[in-house]
Amino acid sequence: MNWDRVKEKLEILADAAKYDVSCSSSGSKRKNPDKMLGDSSGMGICHTYTEDGRCVSLLKILLTNHCIYDCLYCVSRKSNDIKRAAFTVDEVIDLTIGFYRRNYIEGLFLSSGIFKNADYTMERLVRIAKKLREEHRFNGYIHLKTIPGASNELMRQAGAYADRLSVNMELPTVSGLKLLAPEKDHKEMIKPMESIKNDIIQFRSERKLIKSTPKFAPAGQSSQLIIGATNESDLEVIQTSTSLYKNFNLKRVYYSGYVPVLAHQNLPQLGTPVPLVRENRLYQTDWLMRFYQFDASEIVNEKHPNLDLEIDPKLSWALRNREFFPVDIQTADLHAILRIPGVGVKSAKKIIAARRFGRLDMKTLKKFGIAINRAKYFMVAGKNKPLVEWESDNLRRLILQHSSSKYRGNFSNQLSLFS
Amino acid sequence: MNQVVFENTFDGLLTSVFEIYAQKLVDVDLIPEGNDCELFFRKKVRVATDLEKSRRVQDQIIKYLGKNGLKSLWKATLTETPTIGQTIFEVIRYMLQRKTNVLADFGNPSVLTLHEALKKLSRERHRMTAFVRFQRASDGTYCAIISPDFDVLPIIADHFKSRYADQKWMIFDTKRKYGIYYDLKEVYPVELNQPSADLTPSGSCITLDESEEGFQNLWKSYFKATNIASRRNIKLHLQHVPKRYWKYLTEKAKD
């Protein structure tokens, strides 16, 4: 290997790929009975964390950052004056195997700028995945980004080698896409998701009948929405992700706070802080929908189109729905316990398991990992007195006084971003 | 107050539990050998390990807690906390009182302490599956050094055996001075300075493969390039990668 040349390419093509926030290596069970290289247990592993606190699980690179498109939000856009590079197929393979054998990574996340056309680009990505699997007996995780406009046949091949496929929506609204990526068509972007979804369903049902049917994208598909590049509301973001989860059976929708990389009249000014708090609140909302039995419309709706940045969305919901509380932890069902602010899924299950043995007091609940400073106002437990008669506004103030948000310094400038 | 001193193994601990019931000892304090001290006015019982007695206790545990429950109790001893024996004894005693699977009773202080120990252990185990950094030796063996908070080698062996089935590897725990070695077939415990035919001289991997430095540099470059400076969050970074693990992380090594 030409170490210096590969190092230079790696620096350029990892830098270009890093704005894709997906790092998940979970959801795929690959056993390894035939002494191949690698396995995955279904649980991902973060092998390290960058200084921005993000997990590094996969070797996340672009095959090339040459691109025929000129999307305003993207560093690799055609008109941007940056260094360009392209890996060869074998360079990507050597890096993946070399890193994997040293336990640096769970696998490869390969994406690419679009060169020549969609099929040409997609064919290269598929070729790398195929060679890894067939020639190098690589059994680790592979995530391929699919290129909108690539043929269904290539998409199907990609699914045969990859654990996960993703199509990035990037902009949560159709108008945002028109504004920042006028060459791209909303419908064209949705098409591959539809095709992947149908293939997944077809392969699954065939596998039920014939065990030897090969796996197809066993970790499903995911997508990403950029937050804060256009003036979309949280309601619009959540509506888009809800429809993605529902219509295309997506495993994950990622939210990527826009990092200003270009001065342009249609974009937030350079130097605008990355909307980290908003990104966090959107993920919390996403979790409430996926793990806490919340419906999207309970959290954001026409009346409340934006998430409260100062408090988490569950607390926000609780303060708007005081009639639901207090919840008695000795008798309430899981659904109701999950709605208590400060109670997570694990603690909720612990409560259900432990209360069969007797009454649970506040001290014990605290040891379960419950955030008592929020939960105590909403639940009946031990000698705890929930503040049922307090006005929500006062309660909100009280809770804020007794908590310190790690994001406190970020509030002022973010709230006024588009006003 | 009775002080029961057991040989510091799982069987040793369970033998002591057996003796406590057989001798009808009350108000006991279970202490692993080496952690005991001379005390006045206290009866001290030293228990020698007896596999048959341990097995009988294990049968009782399996009866109420299942095989997984037994495994959990064993795992908890890997934390090496001096008081873990006492905690396990209390859980067994509570189990024999209630005659049911008390591991679900998170409200019981001993059960909760046990779960907390298991949680810490599982976190350390997970970290070691993540933070092990193999270096390729000239003979093709991949070697790593760790010094985990707990004795996790017995519970990470399967993970590495399944994942790196087609390469020889060794992971050495410098704190506990033993390692595990995989020879493409099985995983064996190894001790340093014990010459073995399949290992490089002196039992450790010393001469590195010529590609090793190149890959380490690439990994460092990748680690830097994939960071987003405008999202810098050192507090979160340190929470995920505490400093005590840095010494073995390639990407954290100084250039």
C-alpha cells in the first residue's frame, strides 16, 4: 500500500463523509460458524469517540468526493473549491480489513459523491461490498448509501451484500429541497426507499418458506434529515420522519444539525452555531415515538409546532397534560409509567418487576436511575407528595430552577435563529 | 458476629454458604482470604473449598434462579469487590426465604447491590470489546494489552473467538498478569514469560509486522479527520472514553 497517498485520500474522504451522522452498526445478526472474518451480535459497538463526543463504529468514508450535483448544504458540491480525491476499490478493501482485524471498527459505511451518473457510482459501491464478502470472506457490518436514481437491480445487489442501506432525504421539506438542491427531485429520492422496502418484505417472506433464501439488508434501511439549514418547523421534521418510519419501515431516521460551511443568501450565516439542543430534542422525540408509546401528534402539533428547547419533550407533554397525573407506581401499567418525566424504559421495567415483591419507596426508585428531580412532581410513591395543585407554568419554573442543563449556554442565540 | 473466611473462588464462596447453613451460623460476615484481619471477640471460621458442597448450593440456586441466575452470581465475583461475597450470600439467603426468583426484586438492597455490580461489570466488558487494540506481530498473531477495572477476560473470550475466528490473537491483562490466546481453534489462558511453542519469544508479541505502523498512522489520521470541530464536546468525549483507557488506544497515542 502507498501509505502516504492513502493517508491523504483518507483525510479528504473521511472529512467529506463525517456530516453523515449515522454510525449505527446494530440490528444485524451475523454468526460466524465458518471461520470467516467477523461477526455481529445485533448490538453495535462504539470503538472510540471523537472529540465532539460522537461514536466511531464504522469506517465512514466516501468512495470519492467528486460530484456532479451542486447541493448548497453539502461540502462536496460541484462548485465548492476543495481538494478532490477518489479511492480505488482495493484501497477501500485494504483499509476496511486492516482496521477491522485490529478491532478499530465494526465495519464499513461507504457513501459517495455522484460521478458520471447514479448507476455508475452505485455499481462501484456494490462492487466493493461484493468483493469484501466473496473474495475476502468479510463477515462484519457493511452500510451502503444508495444513490438516488440507481437501477432497482443494483439496489437489489446492494441489499444482498450490505447489512444496511440508506437513502438520505437531507431536507425535511419539499420546499427546502427546491431551495437548496434544485437539481434533485423529491420523488426521485423517495423511489429507492420504496424499492428497498419492497425487496426487504419479499426476501423476508421467502425466507419464511425457504430457509436458504439469502438475507437482504438484515439491518434494514435508515435516512438522515438536516436540521436548521432551512426554516422548517419541528412539526414538519417530525411529520417527515413519521411518514418515513411508517411508509418505508425505516429502522432509524437521523437528525443532523446543519454545520454552516458556505456563505449564501439561502443558508444560515457562517458562524451560526450548530443547533445541538434542537437536534437533541428531536432525538428525544424520536425515542418517545419508538420506545415510549407516544404518538407524534402528542408531542408536536399545529398548536405546538416547535419543541421546547429548555425542557425535554416528555416533561413538556406532561406539563400540558396534567390531568394524566399523578401516576401511582404501585398500580399503574407500563404505558402510564413510561409517561412519567424522568423515568426511562429500563427503570419502568424495573418498577414493574420489583413492585410484585412489595412497596417501593423514593430511595429505592432513585437507585433505579430515575431522575427524581423531575419525576417526583408526577408520581405517587412512598411518602412522595406530587404537586398536583400547582399551575404548570410555576411547576416548569420550579423544575428549571432545580436542574442545570448542559446546554444552558446555547439557548439565547439559537432561539432567535430565524425570527 | 462470625467472620467466615473463604478461598477466593466462586466454589470457595459457595462452600462457605453451605457451611453457614450446615453449622447454623448467624450474624455472619463473609470475607475473601487475604482481606480478613484479626478481631477480638469475634469467631473466625476458615472454610476450605469443597466442590461437592459448592455443587449442592449451585443446585439450589439453579432451582430458584435458573442457570442464568447462577451465571449472574458467578459473574458478579469477577468485579473482585471484597464485599461481593457477602452480597451474594445475602441474595442466596433471601432466595431461600422467599423460595422464588428474587433477582427481579430490585427493591431488595442486596439484590440491587448485585445488579449494580453486574451493571458495572457489563459496562467494563463492553468497553473491552470496544477498546482492545490489536497490533499485528511479525508472525501474524494479533496482540493486545489491557488493564481493565474488573477481571473481564473470561467473559470477553467468546466475543473475540467468534469475531476473529480466522486470525491468531492474544489479549493480555497486565493488572492480573494473565492473558487469553486463540490458536485458530480454541482459546487458552496464558501467563507471561511462560514460553509456548505458538507464541513469539517470552510469551509476548514483540516484533511488529511491517504493516503495523502504517495502519496505526492511518487510524490516527482517520480519527482526526472524522471529528467535527464546530461540534467539539470534550465533556461528552471524556464520559465515553475515560482517560484511564487512553494508554492502550492507538488513536490516543502521541505521534
